[in-house]
Amino acid sequence: MRIGAAVAGLAMVTAAAFGASGAAVAAVAVAGVLALLGVAVPRLSPVAVLATIGVLALGTPSLGASTLAGLAAIGYLLAVHADLPAVQPFTSQTMLGIAGFTVVAAAAGLLPVAPTWLPVVVPVLVVVLYAGALTAVRSAAG
């Protein structure tokens, strides 16, 4: 699983690197090193994902590159933490959730809206979607 985690981590950083220039290029190198360190030290893996988000924020990535970076980040975090006894990373429910949230995120990226109200609505929407996913998982398990 460690090789898969390393591949997913590097794929995450590579996808985020499209559209990077200036300071984002230096952030790509930092994110890549952190992604590889996160495989050996799993507590660093969220830092690698945050560094990749920084690369996306500093650059001008396309929607496709951002979506691929997000998908790779999910695979990276799941693969890094797959050794934990409570984690069953690649189940059908997990894959369905990943696909669903990816479609929602890509659709949100396609909306031609002024972002003035978006920061207010998105956290509420994320909580509602998370609660809905949690309810679906609980009803399927029980």
C-alpha cells in the first residue's frame, strides 16, 4: 500500500503543478517532498495535502487539474492510512462517496457565479452533504 500511496501523492502534486508559475513552482517542490515524507510518517500526509492546496491557490490551475489533484489527494490519504485497523479504504461505499463528491465539486467549479456569497454558503453545504452521506452509510450498515 505504501507504493500506491507514494504514486497517489506524486499524482496529486503533479496534477496541481499544471498552471503553476513563480512561487507556486517552489511550493510544488515542497508539496512533493511532503507527499513522500507523508508515506513514511502518516501524520505528515494532511500537511502534504494542504501544501498541494497551496500550490493550487498560488497557481492558475484548470478545473480538470484541480479535480484530478483532489481525487489523487483522496487516494493518497486513504492509501497512507490503510494500515490502521479501523480503516477500510477502498470499499464500494467509499468509491461511491468519492465519485459523488467529485461530481459535486466539479459542478460547483463550473457554475458562473460571483464568489462574493460563495464562502458563506459552501461550509453549510459541506456540512449538509456530509450529514447526508453519514446518514446513508449508517442506514446501509444498520
